[in-house]
Amino acid sequence: MPLLRRKTFPLLQPPTYDPNGKDRRVWVSPITSEIYEDYETYVKRYNLYRQRLWQCEVSGRSGLTYKEALESERTETDRVKEKLPDELQKRVLQRAQFQIGRLDKVVNDVYDYYVDRFDSGDLVTCRWTDGVKYSARVLRAVSDNAQSSINGSKTNGKKLMNGTTVSNGKEPTQFLVELVDDDFSGLDDYQGVIDKENLKRDRFDFTKNLLKKFLRENLKKDSYNGAPWVVKESTANKFKIDTKLPKHLQEIKDKVDAKSRRKKLVDASSATTLADNSKTKSSKPTVSATQQQHQEAQSKNRNKPEVVQKKPIVIDAKKIEASIKYPIEDLDIPSYRRQPSGTGPIIDMKPGQPGAAKEILNPTGDMPSCPTPSQQQTVPSDTLGSLLMVWSFLSVFAKPLGLSPFPLDDFESALRHTNIDFKSDLLIESNVCLLNAIIKERQQQKAKKSSSSALSTVNPQHLSVPSSLRGTPTRSPSRQPSVMSEDEQDGSSVSDSDNQHQEVTSSAWTNPHVAEIGHSWDDELIPVGNDREGWEDVLIGCINHITTLDKVSQVDRIFNLLVPDEETTLEEREEAYLQLSLTDKVYMLGMLVGVVNECAFIKEFMEECQEQMTELRKQKIDLSRERKRIHAERQELERSIKEDEKENASDSDDSESEGETGDEENIDRTPSQQETSASSSSRSESRQALLKRKQIEREEREVKRMKLYHQQREEARARSQILKARSTARRKLDEEERHLHKKEEQIEHSMRRYTTARIKPLGRDKFYSRYLYLDNIGGGTTHGTGRLFVQSPSDVDFTLLRERNDPTTYAEIKQITTLTNTINTNANSANGTNASNNLHSCGHGGGVQFVSTLMKAQGFEKEAEFMKKRIEVMEGMEDNEAATTLQPEEWWRCYDEPEDIENLLAWLNPKGEREHKLKKELTKHSHDLALGMKKRITEHNNASKPEVTRRSTRKNTTNGPISSWQAYVNKYAK
């Protein structure tokens, strides 16, 4: 409320409405919307509001009009809420509360204390490891002896934060921070420990003036001398701050209150004494018996308790849901546990509660049904993950490997190829590029005269390949395999002391003939041309060299198929490789990928991509600033347009009212003037003089009319120029915004191109199913897969679902899963809604049975049975045993129609944490997803059309390749 002479200026109350009264004329103030019954009061108040006598209550600025002071208060209030996150606001209020003295002293103390102290949730400017400053959010303080625990276990893609305080009690010197994007959402891949001197608050976001405005608005102080500053009641309820005075301050206040009460009692007693002395004695009036009975009856009725009829309480579940601050845990959304109509109570189905065994009232959650994914996979489920991993590696690192990218369907068709009469260049080049990379790395190691080959001791178990996408599980070997060196290949064998190798002495892995076939596999690179003849022998030698103990049985079986006896020829081995199953071919490719992933040139390529990503992030920050500038200019333009429209509307109303008044006066005066002029002309003027006078009057009116006409024309011309300038400015802003959007799309495309994270899910749905989009990554094409893959939950996800049955650990799990979301929402929060309290008042979802019922109701019957069986198996063994012995079973689904993506976006509930993030990522890539799907469908339709045979007079005709994978040519072969 604007202040007048540093005091609150009360507004007039609206007049009472009399429905039986006559209509009366009132005046409404355009500034304060006050209603006046007389014109004089309206004019006085209107002139007062336009004078520069007002002061902004928040900022303290003076010399403003009432309207300017009101706008200043709104702007400053929004600015304070935007610059200070909720967590920092709470700490500032707690620091300032109960301090004694002037407000400036309190502001200085708070500023000096928090200017270089950071805590979880604070937005800061961080100097990253590359020396560039980025916007970041502090996650927690790190002690000096806690460095090893920073890279702790991950749950749901989020790092578990076990606290924000340092155990030794000292001021923390290092903090775990997370870079944020333009929407202040955390980037999970960019977390690191940063020294305190590399963190700094924004000097425009954290200032003394800002703190003074914030504290003046949210603190109050009593009028007695030495009164402390206390947080206002509404603000204290918002941040849950205890406003109870400390003991020593409460004693001072009690003394002041007691002194005040004693003074009031003395004043009251003296006033009573004076009143009694001034009264004259008088006799008491007599009361009749009837009146006395009436008074007694009234006293009895007054003592009887009144019977109050309680109105039935109607619980509106939708209003309760509207008070919750979303997003929250997906399975705790209250819409599943209330009536579909929105009425009635919300049942708490947490295990251990009375409503845990009740029926789920609304299992669909008022959301449309989920589109049915395609389940007709041509690749087995235990192999599809490995196939996607190999294809993604070849697509991302196609440039350093010297390989032209190809779609996933072509890669699958080439792996299924078994005809010896036609050699698939796609299959050959995929193997050769990996083999040449390994050979080149070994040759560089030999050139450095290393004691032992670096690649001979590579353990694929420790490669950075997601375990969830390996088709075949691998265990940690008890020791390294005995791989023969070049000097020991003639006549050397594995030690007989190994019992496991004694059992497989007849296998191909210990067969000297296999070693003889590939003894010179790394002497030279496989040359281009002649269909890379002999590459199968190089493959056998390489696989024999890199095989570890846990892979012996699988490799033995494959070698027995490739080299059944000692008399096999190269042509027979080529045919034997083509006859291998798709699973065996993918298995060997996965072994090669695991070794190539550790090569030096791959790491150099990844470093180059990181440098490009850093440059692209800088460009993205510049574009974000440009977008903010355009938004500010557009708001300023729209504000000026609205103000001009209001002014023009008021001017037009005034001109119309003046014109109507003038017309009425002219109409009223015209007859009298005519009569007067007629009478006067008849008396003193001749007819000729009368006509001359009328002619002069007409000329004067014509001059006035022309003058008014030209004036209006000039105003219209000026108005037209203003509108034209505004239209040009708006058109320019639209054009700049269009170009900016194109640049952002290009940067997003480039960032995905330089992304080396091959297998990174877009997110997970409410049932923890993972969604993968593998196109447009690295050197891959837009329609590399042309599908959106859905993968079953991991064992970590099943563990979280399983722990929902335990009521003792439920609250702890909830705290972990909502930690990151709470920090992100506090950064953008502008209101004081307490989501956690509202959530607990609505209860929680149930355990595994609750989740299974939701899955079945939403069309996931097979997935629900898979989940229940999986959890039953995990419950039959300990956690550590399950982590090492449990077979990673999984299922795969995919969406291959553009309409499915639209239906999937409609099914996802953005009120949940996981689906909120997933829907955001899917929306970002929906356009490219639809294009890839349409391109894939078009190619399949063209391939399925019968080829039109034409009669030709030429004798030598050659039939071209039928499919695109047969026409593949590696343009970057080396």
C-alpha cells in the first residue's frame, strides 16, 4: 500500500447498496477503483493521487504518484521473490529474527554473514574446470576427508546426498555443485566438487538494498524500547519459522506488558472514583412480579446450551490436490486413491495404514490409456540390448573409426545374412573397422617399446558399457586369463594348475590350431579392397587374444563352429561365420567394442567432443540472454500500447461528452437566437445587413471547421506513424525471435551430434520403464532406428519398488527420491505453498500390490507379472547375492508410429517427478522422432513394393541390389 507522509493512506469504503432506492450518479476513480457519491470529493482525491507525494512501501522511494508507487511495490516484490530462492529467504529470516537495533544494522549483519556462505539450493556463479563461469546450484558442502564418497552410488540417475553439513564443525571449503540450464533445472552429467573461492553470488541478485526491501516487508517490531525484530505471522507459517521469543527477550516483554497493565489499572480506577463522586444518590426503581418472572425466564433460557445443527462436511478431493505443489513421486499422486468424480476422501494406502488393503478407486488416474507398443521384435530380448550398444557405438564413433553410418534395420539384415554368393560390405566393414582400430593401437604400443601389450590385459568387465544393455551377463573373473604372447604362441599352452582349463582342454580356445590361424593377426592393418579377404582369420586371432576366463565357454562354442577341424580352409571359415547366429555375431562384436572403447584415439575424440560441447554451451547462454532481451522489449512495447489505448479511450469519451453537450446547447439556443435575431432585425437592421452578418458567421464556422479538420488530420497522420513504427518494431521482434529459435534448434542438434553418451535414457515412466532415443547422436542419421525403445526396469528400480512394502523405510525412500525435485522447485518458487505437508495430508500410494494393480488397469498385464516374479526372486536371496548371481532378465518394447508418440505424451502425467522429466524430453525430440519414423515407414513400403520388370533389348543385364543394406558402400574406408 503506498504511503503518504510515511503513513498508510486508507481508501474509501464503497457506498452501501440500496435495492429499493433510486438510481444515483457516482464517480469511479481509474487509479484506485474507489466509488464517490459527489464530484468534489472525486476531484480532490484524483488530484491528490496524481501529485508526487507518495512513497513506495517496499523500496522506500519517494516523490512518486500513487500509480507509480503501486507499480513500484509490485515490481520490487516480484524482484525480491525472483532473486532470493525460498531456502535462502528462510535462512535470511532466521538470521535476522530477534535482532535488536535499526533495520540497517540488521541488513549489514545478514549480508556480511551470507555473502560468502553457501548451502544446498543456493544459485551461484561457478568457475568450472574449463575456466568458464556458469550458473550452478549448490547441492551440499563437502568435508576434506569426504572426497572419496562424492562419487557414491547412484539411484534413478541421481546421486544420493546424505546431508548438507560438515561433520567436523569447520567452515566448508569445498562444495558439490550442479550446473543448471536456462530453466534452472539441474544437469545430472555436470556435477563436481568446486572450491569455495570459485563460487560467488551474483552481485545483482544478492545486494543490501534487496535484503532491506525483503526484511522490511517480512519483519515487524513492537513499539517499546529494545523490541526485537520478529517474522510476520504469514511469512513464519510459510517457512515454518518459530517466532517464540527467547527467554531473556520474553522477560523484557513481560516487564513492559506488566508496566503497561499497571498504568491502565491506575487510570481506570481514578476515572471510576471521579465518576462515583459525581453521581447523585437515587432510590432503586420497584420491579413488578410479572417483570421479575419474565427476567428469570430470560436468564434460564440464557443459561441453556444452544443446540447447533452441524452442516455435513463435503470433502472436495480436487481442491486438496490443487493445493499440492507438483511434481511429486509418481506413485504417490492422490488421483489414484479417490473417486473418479473428485469427491470423497483421499485414502492413504501406505503399508501399515488402515487403507492399505482397500480397493483402488481410480486406477487410471483420470489419464487416457497408454498406446500399445510393438512387441514383435525380430531380435531376442537377451540380445537386443547388446545389438543396440554395438550399433550405437559404431554410429557415435563412425568418424574416427572410418565407417559410414547406417540404419539399425540394415545392420540387423546384414547380421542375418547367410548367403556365401553375396558378401555384405556392411557386415565386413563393421568388423574390419574395429579390428583395424585394435591393430593400430597395438602397433603404437609396440612403437613405444612397452614391456607388455596394453590390449592383452584389457578387462572388458571394467569398460564403460551400461550393464543393463549387455545381452549376456559377465562375472568378475578370479584371475586374469592366460593369454599367450607372440614369443610363446608356438607350443605354449595354459597352465595345468587351473582346474577350469583342465576341463576344457579339448576346446578350441586351447587348441593350437586356432592360435596358428590367428598368430599374425596384428602384423598389419586389413587393407581396403578385395572384399577385405582374410578378415575372418584376423577376427579369430583377436578374439582368441582378448578372451577372459569368464567368456571361455561361450568363445569355445563359437570357435568350434568356425574351426571344426584342422583342415578347414579360408572359404570354409567365411561360410561358417555367415552361418553363425545373430546372437553369436553380436557377442563377438561386443567384445571388440569393449576393447576399442579403451583405445587412445577414442578418448581423444571424446575430448574433442567435450570441447565442442563447451563452446556450444557458451553459445546457448548467449542465446538465452538474447531471448531475455527480446522478451523485455516485447513487454515494454505491449505496455506502451496498452497505456496509449487507455489514454485514447479516455480522450474519446471526453470529446464525445463535450460534443454532445455542445450539440444540446446549440439545439437549446438555436430557437431563442433565431427569435432574438428575427425580432432585432425587424426593429433595427435592414434585410441586407442581416444577410451580411449571417454570411460572416457562416465563414467563421467554416474556418473553425477547416481548422479542426486539419488538426484531426495531423493527429491521424501522427497516430498512423506511431502505429506503423510499432508494427515495424513488433515485426522486427518476431523476426529476431524466429532466427533465435532456428539458432537454438541448430545448437541442440549440434549438441546431440557431439554427445558421446551413447546409451542415455530420456527418462522413466511411473513404473520405472526406461525410454531410449538413439537417433541423431554422433555421426548417426535422423532415422538410424526410427523407433522409441522401451526397456524394462533395472534391478535398482525393482529394489525401490520392493522397499515400498516396508513402512519403516518408506519415508526415507520418499526423502531420497524427492530431494533433487525439492531443490529445483525452490529455485523457481514464487509462492509459499508447502508441498510436503500437503502431500503427507493426502497420504501415499501402496506397495508392490498397489503398483501391480495400476499396471494391469493401464494395460501392462505382462509387465506386472514380470515385476512380481522378479521381486519374488529377489526376496528369496540377500541383496548382495542378488546383485552378483541374479540373471539380468529384461523385456523390450518399441514405438514406431508417429501417432503413438502423441498418445504417449497424453498418457504421461506431468504431476509425477519421473514422467514430468520424461515428457519434457519427449516433447523436445518429438519432431525428430516423427520424422525418423515416417522415413523408416517410407523405406519399408518402398522395399516391399514388387520391382517392375521391363523388357530390354540389351543382352548383358545385371540385377541391382534389392535392399539398402546390400547397396551399402563405406565412403570413409581406410
